[in-house]
Amino acid sequence: MVAVTREPAIIREETDIVVVGGGGSGLTAAIFAKQSGARVILLEKHTELRGSTGLSIGSITATGTWHQKRAGIVDTTESHFEDMAKFAGKLAIDDNVELRRILVENVTESVNWLMGLGVTFYGPMPEPPHSQPRMHNILPNSRAYIYFVSREAQRVGVDARVNASVSKLLIEDGRVVGVRVSIAGREHEIRARRSVILATGDYSSSAEWKGRFNPAVADVDGVNTTNVGDGHRFGEELGASVKFGQVVYGPNLRFMPPPKPSVLLRLPPYPWFTKAMRFALEKLPSRLLRPFILSFVTTYLSPEPSMFKQGSILVNKEGRRFADELDKPTYAFGKQTDKVGFIVFDEPVAKKFRGWPYFISTAPGVAYAYLQDYKRTRPDLYHKAGTIAGLAASIGVPVAAMEAEIKAYNASAPGTGRPKIERGPFYALGPVKSWIILTDGGLTVNRNHQVTRADGSAIPGLYAVGSVGQGGLLLEGHGHHLAWAFTSGRLAGRHAAGANS
């Protein structure tokens, strides 16, 4: 007798709204849809709620905030609207000015809402070409957004599920009516009586999508590994377009994170604590705060290009120099072993980068990090030896190969105007990796955040927020992407909740 193996039955559920994605925009959309009277199921394919929001630097750019008023700053949304075009540059002529207007006119309410949940901001900080200080930085770090927003989602009754990977949208008579999703290995079909909201992020970790729009960075990793363009694919299959797919932030060099999270990342974002942090940042001398702040600066920010101009080189895990450090070296990392490298230099360079103006990394307006700071706060990245052979052994690369590379570099240095690497002791910082931070290409949407086809008509039952619903809005400059995430989430959640079944 032949045994018959039966496939597990598909679990069928029903709700009012399904939100696909559990980052800042998705959680916010779910909260505001629930508060508008809808039953909401949120699906996040990662093992935790986080999205790119929890991996970001954490700033939001806004006008008319409590922070601006307290600082005596007179600002307007119209000025903010005009300044955003300065960031967009040559692309500004094709920017979605309708969505830009929606952002600048509604982001202040987003900041107020976040503060009401318990989020603490420090600032506002200046960022030219903004004509006024508008950048509000979260304390202690961007994970506080997810801490407070996910807690609010739980409070209002959002049904949030992780390990939930959506494979397709369910379509009936041209309308999106739900999703097919694998949740912890079981197949579900969840019908949405009102609408589905895409909050799946960008496609910064998809070699396929990057290869399509920007082939030069196809093999460079994205910071958020789950951002692979799921929502973009769903939208395109229904006739939506992706606008500004070629706009990529990066590749940027960043040091690899420490084996264990820093003290700053482990700090609880309780309001009493973060308000004390803000008071300290505003009132205490910077020299007292500097050791604390540097644990952040040396963990998340990039090494300055000036290190290479002054005579540092890059070597890979084979001890080989793999790029011209002054000519877009970040593009070459994707083809190296583990896609990492090491910054190698000698004592004259080390001496320079122990003081102003030669800093290794910076959080603008907050702190600068020098070589001695890396030695103290990131000993896992800091290497020093009396010989090239000793340095190669310290970073774990073949001695003969690195000695040969530095010999070859020194022979060519006089013709390039760069100094030789010849005076010990010798140093290395790393590993360092090249990353795509995010991509700006999003599905076309209308002012109500409904996904639209090429002819401008709305796809019934489908909304998009955050990066996937950017709709041709250019968000260059610190703080605009998070501003759009929370603002589009708030507005779309309300619109979607009011959609007809």
C-alpha cells in the first residue's frame, strides 16, 4: 500500500486591514487604522519588530516643534518645503511636490505624537542648506522608536505577528482583498475586508533590484537585510511604477559592529532617563559627555575619506590592496572575501588623526572621534604593531601578501602625491565594510497613499507607506526618511481604515 502524504491545510482568517511590514511606518499605519475603528493584523517577516527605523541614525526633520519654539526659532512649513528642493538638486524638477507638501505640513504632528508616546528628542540641530535648525535627534538611539511605537500598537490592540513572510497578494475582480503568508512555517490566507497596506521598506538588500536600477552597486550589501523589494514587486505586478529607482544612498564605509552591543544600545529609553540625557547634552560641558557619546560615534559612523588622502590604504582578507582609495573604493568591496577590508597606515598618519582637524569619524554637531578614541572604545577594531608582518598577523591576513602590497604602494606613491607607509609603528582599523544605507525608489501613490497604476488610477484596496510608498518623493538630507515613515503611516492608516469593503 502506497502512503499518501497530505499537505497541511491552509489556515484562513479575516480582518479589516492587513499591514505588511513591522518597522516604523507599518506599526504607525496599524496603530492609526486600529484607532480609526478597524481590526488590524500586522505581518513582519523578521524575528522581531524593527524595520529600517530601528537601524537608523534616528533623526527627524520638522518645523514648528516644541524644540524650535523653546529655542526661539521662527520657521515655516513653506520654508521647509523650499529647502527640500535644494537637497534634491537636479532631480528636484521631477520631485513629487504634492507628497512633499503633505510631509512638511504633517510631520510636526508626527513628532508631537511620538513625544506623547514617550520619545525624547535632542535639538533641533542645523543642517545646511536648511535655512533653520530642524533636525531632531532621538535619545538614546533609534531603537527607542520601535520600543514606544510597538508598545502603543500592543496597547490599542494591533495583532502583530513576526516570522510572517508574505508571498503574494490576493486579488478578486481587480481589487486587493488580502495576502498569502507563511507564519512560522504554516500557510495562511488572510482576507482584508477594507485594504492591505504595504510597509515593506526599500530594496537596498536585493541584488536583483539594485542590478536593475543601479548595476554598479548590485553586489554591495544593504544595512537592513530584510529589505529586498517585496512590496515593490507586489505593486509592479498590479501595474504600479517605481520612480527614482536609481537613487541610492551609498555605498558608504562603516565599521563592523562590536561583538556585543554597546552600553548605549542597551540603555532603556525610559523618559526619565532620556530627558536627563537631553538636559546633560544641553547643559553639561562637552568634555564630561564625550566618553559616553563616543561609544555611539565609533560604533555606527563612517571613517572619513581624509584618512586615505593622508596616506592610508585598504587591504582585503588576503592582504591585497583592492582599490584606488581616492576613486570610489566603496564600489570594490562587494567582490572581496566577506565583503570587508582593513584601513592600514603608519605612525605619521596616526599622529595626525589624534587631533583636530584630522578626525576619523563624527556625529555632526555632537562629537568627533580620533585614533585614541577607537583604541579605548573599540579595541576590537584597533590594531598596532612594530612591523608590517606583526600588523598582518594582528588582523589575520597573509604576511607576505601584505608586505608585497605595501612595497608596491610605496613604489608608486611619489607619482600620486601620497605619502609612503614606512615609519612604524604600523596601524590598522577594521574590519570595515561598504553598505547601501537605503534606496529612494518607491511605488507611485496618490495623496491618500493609495498605490497607483501608470495611468494614475488607484489600485483598489492597496496602500503603501514609508520607503515602498515614497511615490517619487525625494528625501535627501538627514531626518526626512523617518519623517515620511511616521507621517505617511499616520495618514495612510486613517485613509485605509475608511476604505469601502
